[in-house]
Amino acid sequence: MSRNKKRGGPGHGRGLPAPRSDGDRLGSEELREHLRRAVESAAGPRRPVDVLVTGTLSRAEVETHPLVLTDERGSAWELVLPAAWSLDASPGVRVTVRGDVIDEESATQVGPRLRVRSLSRAD
């Protein structure tokens, strides 16, 4: 029974063509194609990260006063509500939020942005 040894350096096993059996190095066209595929896959849309957070609601003291959820560890999450939603809650109310982490820049820089899918009182 023979064991296949892994060969290659960084990137090996991630779409980089296997080394040739005759010992030749990869050609420039093969490397260009590998780099093109790597850049395309890195630039593609990322899958949303589903999270469940319980904490206290407040409004951030920045220009737009975004809705913020502060969890038990003190981490702040900027909440992004669906377009049709409105929220009538007093600061200090404890809630549980399920949503997706939004991977985009925010002018407020309060913390990670969380696109809310469900929100309930956490009494």
C-alpha cells in the first residue's frame, strides 16, 4: 500500500496545477490562469454569517444615531432593520436578534453591522 505524499508549497491543493512529472516548472500561462481564478474567487460575494445575539438596545451618539445592540461581553452591533420595519423600543430594553453580519463599510464605525431577520424581547 503506497501513501501519496502531498507536494507543493503555498497554494498547493487550492486549485494550483499539480507539479509536472518531468520536473518542469509551471509555465507562465498556467500561473496566469491560476492567479485569475484565485482573484475571481476572492472577489466574489461572501456568504452571510448567521448570528444570534442577546443584549441591550441603545442609540449610538454619532451623527445618524444608529440603533445599537450591546451584548453581554460589551461588544456593540449596529442593527440594520428591513426596509418595512420600524422599532418602538426604549433604550435599555433587552432583546434577542437573529441576523446576518453585513460585510461592508459603515460611516458610523459603531461595530459590526447586523442585518436583522428576527427580533424578540429577551425578558
